[in-house]
Amino acid sequence: MDLDVFVTAHRAEWDRLDLLIRRGRRLTGAEADELVALYQSTATHLSLIQSTAPDPQLVGRLTQLVARARATVTGARRATWRDAATFFVAGFPAAVYRSRHWWIPTAVLSTLVAAIIGWWIGANPDVQSSIAAPDELRAMTRPGGEYETYYSSHPATSFAAQVWTNNARAAALCLTLGAFLCLPVIWILFLNMLNLGVGIGLMASAGRLDTFLGLVLPHGLLELTAVFIAAGAGMRLGWTVIDPGPLSRRAALAQQGRAALGMAIGLAVVLFVSGVIEGFVTPSDLPTWARIGIGIGAEALFLGYVYVLGGRAARAGEHGDLDATDRSAELPIAA
């Protein structure tokens, strides 16, 4: 193909397409039809040039022109408040609900690990002495000690913000690092359960386990649930690397990754609520039963939200992924 002759023959069409694009919404019906026709012909021209005479400068110009024309023809979709409402009413709870077979076992096993670590530390003075000196242990576990003053060591607002940031970071790490065959997620979970188990063991050895649980349960129920959900979703993402199912590995990872990103946003809101409870309720002067009741109430509301709204949305076909119109088409592959 003689490229110069081809350009001379079609330059007027490209210039006309560029002019119509610049006019945007002021097009008449006839001009809109013309724009669609020119867009299709220019896309054909681009394909022909790329396959026979790939001049870099011309290919770059036509690629940009075709992309702008496509955006004009199809229209750029903008996120709205309705999208946000749909996400929190259907997308996020459905994604959490669908991943329950991952995060519920994660929660059970992690809680068991924390309990075993706590029992082991509480029953073995040698292990306790390896954690800290006796004076330091007494300073941590005595009435008014470090375990109790930790929650009131900073102003409630700043403490809640700090807790929220740290927990949201941990949840995001669980979700994103799951693609590395689940191993980083397991490590993050173990560190969290180790810290919890140490607190259980030391306070139990001092005969103050009830005080410790009264401090942890108000915010810890919701906080740990969010961490378990993030870890379960992260491990599900890691398993997708091993077994992508009916989709290609790339498509399956993209689908699970998009859902995980949405869950990170939703869990950030959940952890914000947990941080508020930890900053304002846990160190408050409310009776222990009232503080624990608030924690149980928040946990019950969240689980109801997941199982009622999420279950309903999941049964209706919601996956927590992007809408079909916002993602590229995916074809199943043979097993």
C-alpha cells in the first residue's frame, strides 16, 4: 500500500471526524450519524495501516482520534450517588456473603490459635518471663496498668483515627497480598492472633481476664470480623492463582481483584465504626456490660447486613464486581 496516497485519500475524513468530535453535544442527528460512520471507517483505516504500513506517527494520531471518537459515540459513564448506594446496599454485602466460606473458617481457626497461645502463655510462667521482666509484666497487667490505660492514652478523636488507619491498612494488606499464594495473609493473621493471645495469657495469669475481655470485646468483635473477612478474601484471591476455574487465570484474577478492591473500601467503613467504638466506648465510664453490649450490637447489625442484604443480592446474581457495562467481556475457556 502506498501510504502517501492512502493518507491523501482519507485525510479529509479524519479531519472531518476531528471537527465533529470537537463539537461534542451540539451535533444534529445527521451529524451524529456521520460521526458514527466516520468513526467506524477510521477504525478500519487504523487497522489497515497497522497491518500493512505501520508508520508510528500516523498510527499514534489515528489511535488518539479513534479513542476520542469512541468516547464521544459511547459516552463516558460517570459515577453517581446511586452507584455508591448500590455498592453499599448490594455489591459490598454480596461480596462478603459470597466469600463467607473463606472468612468464617478463617475466623474460627484464628480465634482458636489466639486461645491456644493465650492458654500456653497463661499456664507457663517461663514463657511469661521470656516476654518481659516480672516488673514490666506487673506494670502491664495491674489495675490501671498499660493494658487499661492504652485505650485512654490519647484524645478519643485522634486515637480513633489512628486505630482506624492502622486497621484499614492491615485489612488492605490482607486483601492485596493474597495474590502471593496466601502466605503473607497467613503471616499477618498470625501476628494479630499472637498479640491477642499474649494479652489473654498475661491478663489471665494475673487473674484479670474479665477486665481484658471487657476492654477488647466492645470494639474487637467488629474489628476482628473485618480483619477475618479481609484475610478470607485475600486467601480466596490467592487460591484463584492456583485454580482460576472456568475463566483464564488473568480474567479470574481481575474479577477477584476488582471484588477485593471493593471490599477494601467497604471494610474501611466497617473499621471506621470499630475505631469510633474503640476511641469513645471502650475507654468510657460505661459499665462493662453496656460496653460489651454495644460491641455485640454492632457485630449483630453487621452480620445481619451481610446475611440479609448480602444474601439477597448474591441470590439475585450480584458478585461485588464492576457492572458488566464497565468491564471488558470475558469468555470461558475449556477445562
